[in-house]
Amino acid sequence: MSIKHLRQLFSKRKIAAGLLGVLLWILLPLPGTNAAVSFSNQDMTTPTPVAGSDIGISGSYMIYGDDDADGRTQLFVRDLITNTVTAITYSNQAKRNPSIGGSLVVWEQFAGGMFWDIYGYDISTGDTRKLNAISGAYSSPRTDGQHVVWYNPLNLGMFLYDSVSQQAQAIGKGRNPVVAKGKVVFVNSHNEGLSLFTIATGQTEKVVDLQSDNSTGWLNFNGSFAVWRHNVGYQHKYVMMDINNLADGPRDLMPLKPNTVEYMGIQISDTYAAWIEDQNGLPAIKGAYLPKAETFQIAPGSSDNMLYSLVGGSAVIRGPGDTLLYRTIVRTETTDNPGSGSLNDVPGHSTKVQRMVGADGGELETADKEVNLVINKGTYTKETLVTVEPGDDAVKSGSFQPQMKQVSSIWKLSFEQGNQLLALSIRFDASKLLPQKIMKLGIYRWDETTGAWVYEGGKVQVDAKQVSMDVHKPGVYALILYDVSFQDIQGHWAQNAIEILASRWVVNGMTDELFAPESTLTRAQFAKMLGGALGLKEMKPNSSSFLDVDSSHWSYGWVEAAYQAGLVQGDGRNFNPDASITREQMMVMLVRALNLEKEAQQILDTDMILPFSDRGDISEWAKPYVAIAARQKLVEGDSLGIHPVDSSNRAQAATVMMRLLMQTNKL
């Protein structure tokens, strides 16, 4: 059976229940090693479907191939944070071997006859470009996000493309090149060994020489370590090498074993590698900790196993219901320094930073660049001392709630309040966070009065790997992951949005364990949700604005805040807080939240801009708002229309709230 057929076979199964949960494997001591090392893991299921074929994952993006409406195979990118999907190809030509690195996707595209072109798509800009300047039978493009390499199997000519200069160049003879961090490792054309090309110098050097009857199979490279399948006659083994220490030579990751079934590819991250190996006739997922050449088992043999990627310290494999499952690897070394292999260590502190800031403003940054504080021009009228220093002493131990995880160090900011807010940014290590967790990060302030961490907010800047917000109060701050989930949303289509909003304190569950996603949403509940999303604070005036929402009603403070902000109006006397909110009512409030009510009031002929078949069901007063909400993509219709008078459920409201926050730049 061919590799292609085996891949198709294993891509159509579901993962066995025995693979789930937290497992523990003890690593057998290596020769000459005295320390006891063990590997355990923690699984995180996701609602992200395993769709199509040729799946690749880099950071928070997944690339895959699937058929379009006309049955033609196209390539798609899924944002694993927002769970949105974008088609990146539309042509009739065949496409194969997509690869992704950073925000750059590359693939082969049929050009006629024996020719295949190499194409690239930049996720951040949406630009598509053909990368090869001359025609050829090109194959196996790989990218690290800036550089792209490929080769011609007919003459073994290799090429390197720089996405910054947008120039391609020939770099010699070889096959299966892999590029990372300014270096290219490839199988040389002399003896099937490995060679290294350094981009900065243009120099090539041999890395590994092989004897007759030896060859190199699957190969991967992360800029420091190369890992490959080493074939010896009818046997094979997996081998690694530290490219920065060539004198150390190759190190075996497993002994030679007879060839049986060959599984495709090797996945690699900064410190781990993983591959699929035959285990009693079934595919098992094996792993290696590269700095120590330690091997372990990620998943025992099962026909359901599929390995898609390594993201930081997590193997991305097939989960229940054909969804992605992140299996985080935790290495524990029992030495005089227990826990030195933890992936969850909080960064150590830099020393105190302080400076005098005057009318021209200024900037403070810690030595480790974890914290940056910008004081804009005009904030102070005289020289003022601003300080950033470790704040651990101000916080009592055990202060984090069970679902909170400290992501940054704890910092104390000392400054006088001025004419403007100060811009605070706290960086995070993306390699220690799963993509689905990143949007749950927030900046918290320690409240000395209550002895608890208080959520302040923060915009997650994924590319910059930091969370930023304007602060007006001196105090103790930290970056915290509040990892909230609910039992009844696992695998739900709105799981991602609900969990992010709950982690940002925008929505609450009906209980600690249940969210009730299909329950009808009331007008009061949506007012609270919208107010929380916009950062409003509860307002409790002495007299109520509505006859049916007085101080005894649970939503009193939120309804009053929404009313004062111009988000709700009621009927002039009553708000009907416990009535179900209709979709058109929700859209009106969303448009007001975007400060587009004046535009809505100026729209005269709404029928011309309402494409929905049920537009006749929309209340006349609501039509302009519905038109703007649809234009802003806050809501979507279906083949039957926009359903204006239907009630909204909690899951639908969470989804539109997520879109609102993204449009208002608050996530």
C-alpha cells in the first residue's frame, strides 16, 4: 500500500478514547545518564475540525486543502484563534504539497506538462505571488516565514526565495531542502548525506557523510537541530544533529529496526521533534527532546493516530470527533533542581527601571523587554519620576484563583497621574501558550483592599507577542491567563467565542460548570454583556430611568450604564428587562455601540441595501440598523434571510459580541 493510501486511511478515522486524558510515560535512562527523566502530558480538546487534506499548522494558523463548491481542490487558511476560514486559492490548476511557516503559505501549482510553479500567500497582507522566475518541475517548497526553498527533482537544482527582497536564487544541487533561521539543510547529491547552506555567507558545508547502502529519508530542521530518517538497507532509524555543534556528530534517537510501514514526515519545534513509527502494525507517535536527545512516546499505537504539527511544547494530533487535540508535553527531571524541565516557569525579574519624565514624554523598558511603559508627550508639565520594578512583595502568596495562570512576572508601576493615560505593554512567550489560549490573556491589577487580582483589560497583539492597554492607576500589574470553560460547550460551534469572552469577564455561565448556549437571551442579559464588552461600569443612581428596572433588579446597574451610554432606550417608560431580545433589537444596540447611529438615521431607502429575502419582516425603525449591522459583518443571514424577530440565544450573542470587540479593537 502506498504512503498516499495509508495517509488517506488514517485521515478518516476517529481517535480512540484511550488516547485522551493525562498519560505518563517514563523515559528509560540513556547510556551515561544518571538523572531520572519522565514525560507526562495534558490534553486540550478544541472544536476546530480536521478538514480536508495536507494539513499544516504554524502558530495560530492552519493550512489545508479541500474541495470548493465546484469540486475543485483549493487551499484554505483557518485562524485558530478566531476560528475563521479564508480561501487563498481559486484557480482550476492542481495544487499540492502546501507548507506554512509564520504567516507565509507556499505550495506547488500545476503549470502544464511536467512543469509545476511555486506560489506563496502572505496571510497578513492577503497577497499571492508566483515565486519562481523561470519554469521548472519544482517540488517540495518549505518556508520559515521569510525564506522559501524548493528543488527540481529532474536536475536536483535548489532555489532560495527571500520574501523581503522578493528575489530568488539558485543555491546548488540537492534535494528536500528545509530552511530555518538563516540556514538551509538539505540532502546532498553526492552520497545522500546532509549539507548546510548559510544564507548570509552563501557558503555550503558537509554535515553528514553516508556510506553505500545508506540514505536520508524524511528530514526536518528548526535552525538549530536537524532530525531525519536514516535508511540502512532494509532497516531504518531516526537521527538528530546539533547544527551549531557539528563536532558532536549525529545522535541516534532509536536503534535500527526493520522497515515495515513508512509514515510521512517529521514535525519539529524549537525543542521537540515527533514522528509516526510502526508499533505492532499500528502507527504510534514518538517524540524526542532535542537538547538531550531523549525519546518518549506521545501516543501508543492506534489506527486513529494522526500527527499534524508541533506547536511549542504541544503535539497537535487528531482528537475526538475529528477535531484538533493539543497534547502538551511536560518534561520532568529529578535532579538537585526539581522541575527544571517545566514548560510553565514564570520568567525571572529584571532589575528596577526608573527615570525622570518631562513634558516631552518618555519610555521605560525592563532589561528583559517584558514590560514597556510609554508616557506620551504632554502627560506631565514638569519632571516626574516614573518607576517599573518587581512587585512580588506586594502580593500575598496563593493569590491566584484556580483557573488563573500567571504568565508574566509581577510588576509594580509607580507614577503620578497626569494629563494622559500611560501605555503599558507586557510581552508573553507564545511557545508556552496554545493558540486557543492567547486571546484569553489579560492585564490584571492587584487590589490591596480585597486581596485579589482585578481584570483591567488589554488588547492582544499576536504578532508582537504582547498585551497592551492604557493605565491610569499606579499599582501592581501582571499578565494572567484566566482559562475558563464550561461542560456544555465542548465541541460547540461557539466554544471559542464563549471561552474567550468568559476569560475576558464579558460573559458569565449560568453556573460555574454550565453556560447554557442554546438558552434564550433576555434584554437585561444582553445589556450587561454589551456593557461589559465596552468596559462600562455599573451605575446605580438614586432614581431609575425605567419603571420596570428599579434598584432591586439584578441588572439595575448595567441597564442604567447602557442607558447613560446611549445603547438602550426602551419604550420611553419601560425596558422589559426579562423579555427575550430579538435579533433586530440586538442589531440596533450593536450599531449604537459602534457609534454609527447617526449614519443609520440618515439612511432613507433601506430596501435598496437589504439583500435579505425576509426584509419585509424587519420593523421599519430597525431597518437602517440591520443594514449597517450586516454591512459591518456583525450578523449573518442564511438562505432564508436575517430572521429579525427571532429570539437570540446565548451562543449567538457571544459570537456577535466577539465580532464587535474585534471591530472596536478591544481584543
